[in-house]
Amino acid sequence: MKKFFRNPLNLFVITFGLLIIIGSLLLSIPGINYRSNFTYIDALFTATSAVCVTGLTTFPVSSFNFWGQIIILLLIELGGIGIMTLTTFIVLFLRGELDLKGRISVAKISGTLSIAETDNIIVFIIGYMITIEVIGSILLFFGFYMENINLSDSFYYSIFYSISAFCNAGFSIFDESLVNQSAYIKVVIAILIILGGIGFYVVFDVMRFFRLKNRLKSHTKIVIITTFFLIISGMLILYVVEGGKLTIVDAFFQSITARTAGFNSVDIAGLHNVSIFVIFILMVVGASPGSTGGGIKTTTFFVIVLSALNTLKGSDRLVVFKREIPYQNILRAHAIFFLYILFISVGTTILLLYDDFGFINTFFEVASAVGTVGLSLGITSKLDGIGKSLLIFLMFAGRVGPSILFMLLLNKDKKTHLKYPEEKIILG
């Protein structure tokens, strides 16, 4: 038992779960929600969605009083930064150091690539989050105030949406999300989503590149190129498919928010099926490693696509920017993708058995939960207890990452020195 709790990966999952339980108990306090039919399962659902920075809700945020909304906002912030990163940051300041095991664990959880850089990364994460959220709040304040919203509400909205956007949470005080908001507000929120979803390590590496003239790592280049490709291609497809029903700003916004944030500037249920399918693909891909977002991650998507193309060309090596991607990375990318598809497939099947809202609606909802996106075709509030419980599990699984769950359940890192003869099998 002691060995189990000493494992930082186990501790990461447990502390995340405890944060959800504490949040659900706080949201269950009488009077926190105005609706009389608000139950504990709804409080647990909301807390899970907030900590897992998803954005799916069974009751709108507007149905919570001020303190209820503050609780949700705190859960979003803690979930966005990652409770393990926060704990490590505190330990770093109290003890002034981290042991090697701690560095390795934080490097794996936060998505950093170098154990030696863990201390700098942790300090940078805190500073980066606070800086961007403050700047975002200032920019959004002017946007809301220009919409003839009073001073105090503009101040509150700007803080709420800045944190919700940067953490890729998608929680909105407005019942219609951002459908009726100005292009200025949408663009600012879109930029916050990108800055929160691109990964702390990429920003750290880019700043180091400009400050110290160091070479950008292949990871950074892959993330930037893939992110740019997904945003532009998604925007163009949505704009063309909808035949002018979407403005270029809305197409741009939905292409960004679909990958993990979950805000919507248009009625998703009213979109063409092709657009919904494109959004589904973007939800599966998600954000980048070391970010506040979910999904299989941009780097995983890049490695899977490139390895497939290389295989078709007859090459057995994956070389990017004059650097060879390790074979273990390729295997891990395919394993992560497989686990996501498995979660989505099993989740969809179970939900269809208990709450049959149609295949497309159910499939979309499950993918949104697993990818911690938060977009919905309108069935979340209609789910029964079993359906809500299933989505709670899927949001949690999607946030802690199928790769971490896989490592915990199968006791990873067991290596064998025994090698067997190779034998080819017939594929295809």
C-alpha cells in the first residue's frame, strides 16, 4: 500500500479524484444552485467537468450563485494547471529542490522533455499562466465594457472568461455561450485558447530561442506546424461547407475551440453533418502536450500520420527536421490513439444502450467528454444518472490521459531482456 501511494503517477490520479470530490461537496451546499432538481450527481458532474477542464454541464453556469461560480472557477484553474504541478511547485519553494524521482514524474505528467529543466518549467508554468490570464482579463474587460455591460460585470466576466479560455475549459456564464458576442471578444478568447493549448514547453522553448538563440526542439516545430495546419484547414472546411452561414471569424473560432476548449459561437446542432464530422476529428486530436487541453495531442497526430505515410513509401525510419523519432515514441502514439478510440467506442455503445439519443448525438457527446472539449449537440442535460456517471468517468479518463491510466493499470516500465526470433505475418 505504501509503495502504491509513493508512486507519483498514482498520487496524481488520486489527488485529481480528491479535488473532484471536494468540489462536488462544495457545489452540493444548499443554495449554491438555484434549481430545485439539482442533485449530487449533477454537482459531481459539474466538478468533474471543471477539474477536467471539459465544459459539459447538466445545468448552466448561470444557475449557480456567485459563490458557486467562484468554486467552479477555482476548480478550473486547479485542473488546468494540474494538481501535481501545483504540489511540486509548492515543494520546490519549501524545500528548494526536487529529487530525481520527482523530476522524472513531473517531466512525464507536465509533458516536458528534459528532466534537468523540470525546476525551470514548473516556475515558468505558474508565471506564464498568471501573466496570460491577467493580460487576457484586461483585453476582455474592454470588450465586455464596449458591449454596454456595466463596470462590475465586465470586470467579473473578463476574469471568468480569461481563466476558462486559457485553461481550455469552455465554461460560459452566458447560456448561449459566445453566440451573441462581438468578433473582438471571440478573437481574444481564441488567442487565449491557443496560448493555453499549445503547451507550456513550446512557449518555454520559443522564449529560450529568442533570448539565448538556442535551436528550437523538434517537438516545438511539430506542435507549431500541426497547430497552424489544424486551425487553417479546419477554418476553411467549416467556412466552405456551411456556404456562408458562418462568418470567417466564427469559422476561425470554431476551428480553434473544437480541439479542446468547448466554447461555441454558433449553434453546433444546426451545422452540416460534414462540419460536425470535422469538429469530431479536431476534438480527437485536441491540444498539445504539457498544455491545459485534452485529446490525443497534436504531436501524437503528427507522428501517426507521418509514420503511416512513411510506411506507404517503404521507409522504416521516421525522420523529422533531421532528427529521428524513436521507435518507442511511434508505438506510444499508436497506443494512445487506440485507447482514445476504444474509450469513445465503448462509451458510445454503453450510452446508446441506456440513453438512445441517436448515434451522431451520442458519438459526438462521448468524443467531447473523452477529449475534454465540452461541445454538445444538446443531450447532456437530458441524460439520466447512468449516462451522467458514464460521462463523468470518460471526462476523468480523458483528463488524466489514457497513457497514464494504461501505465497505472498495467504496471508500466517492466522491461525484459529476452528476445525471440522475428517472424513476419500477413497484413491487409
